[in-house]
Amino acid sequence: MEYPRELDDEALLRYGRHILLPEIDIEGQRRLLAARALIVGAGGLGSPAALYLASAGVGRITIADDDAVELSNLQRQIAHDTASLKQGKAESAARRMLALNPSIEVRPLAERLSGERLIEEVAAHDLVLDCSDNFATRHAVNRACVAARVPLVSGAAVRFAGQLAVFDSRDAASPCYHCLFPEEGEASDGPCATFGVLSPLVGVIGSLQAAEAVKLLAGIAPSLGRLTLYDALRGDFRQIRVPRDLACAVCGE
């Protein structure tokens, strides 16, 4: 990827708090401005992730979602508002992102990515954030990321429980999503419409996804090989080590 040679005065002011961090500095911010991120899902997780990637200066962001905004979404999906009702989520989120940072490129896709389209889009980006709400999409995104060797930041949230993991098939020691959650025998992960979800919970997990994405795109080592679990009811975090499964049907040898 080509980094901008210089940051103009407006960019230096906009991203000044990033540049003050020695782990990011000007070089890391240039990396962010040159990066391409794909966000799958513009709902509860995708909303905060998209807004933070936009504000952080990730230069080109694609956000894909085929749903329209409904009144029940506004309890937690902060990229949308009452004026967005019945509008496409991807377009609604894109408008909010560009209002926050008009200097970046945002490409809304009003479609549910699958098959060859998913593979093409994943391969065209430097990183993918899986902000979807079902196992089938998560496994499809994982397979595409492993095939294209594109890092994946995965999040999930339901009721009071959230989880986060980073997978990077470029690292020989990194597991993939299938290593952690084998596809065989899965039925449902409990959609919010059935079991409910605490509204700030998706903000916590979506923000953590954005943090890991910014780190990785800026050249800071991501948190690989760990599953982070957040219990909003108890207010605590736990981390579990996740080794790579050498017999994994997706990334195994």
C-alpha cells in the first residue's frame, strides 16, 4: 500500500491525539490513511466499529449490510437515528461516517456478501471486521479471510455476554474462527430479536473491535490467540488462550 508522504495541517490537527502516541506517531497515522477495511454488518457491532474507524482516519472503508433501519434497532445501533428509519443500514452508516470525517472514502454495499462476492471483497481489503449476527456468515467470512490471508477481527454480543477475537492467517501460530467454533453441529447463537441484548454491550464489543483493527492497521501487534469474554452483568473480563487446530478443516495443515 502507498502511504501519503505528508499530512497537511488539517490532518495533523484532526489526528493529533493519535500522533502523540509513540506507538502510532505520524508513520502509523499514514498507514491508517492508506488502509482498506471491510466491515460486514452495520448493526449493533458495526455501528461503533465504523464510527471509530472513520474518526481514526482509516482511509477507505467498505461497509456491507442488506438490511433497512427499523425502530427496534435504535436501542443500540448508534450509526442510525430516527431520520434513518426504512433506509438501508449501509447507506445510513456511511452518511454518519462521512459527517464525522469527510476526508476518508466510504463505500456502502447494500447486500449480504456471500460466495464469490464475499471472496472478492475480502481479498480487496487489508482487514475485515466481522460484525454480523449469525454463525453462517461468521464462518463464511472466516473461510474467505483464511483463503485471502487477510486478518479478521471477530465480535459477538447477546443478552449480557460479549466476545472478541483476532485471527490472522499470515501468522503460522494464529488460529482461525473455525478452530475456536467448529461449524459442525451449530444451530443458532441466539439472535438479539429472540433473547435480547443490553444496548451498551454492543458498543463495548464494537469499540474493542475497532481498537484491534486500528492497532493492526497502524502496525501495532494485535492480540492474537486469545478469546476475550465480557460479562456486562457482572462487569468483568476474562481471556482464554486459543491454540491453532492443526487438523482444522479451514486453516489446518
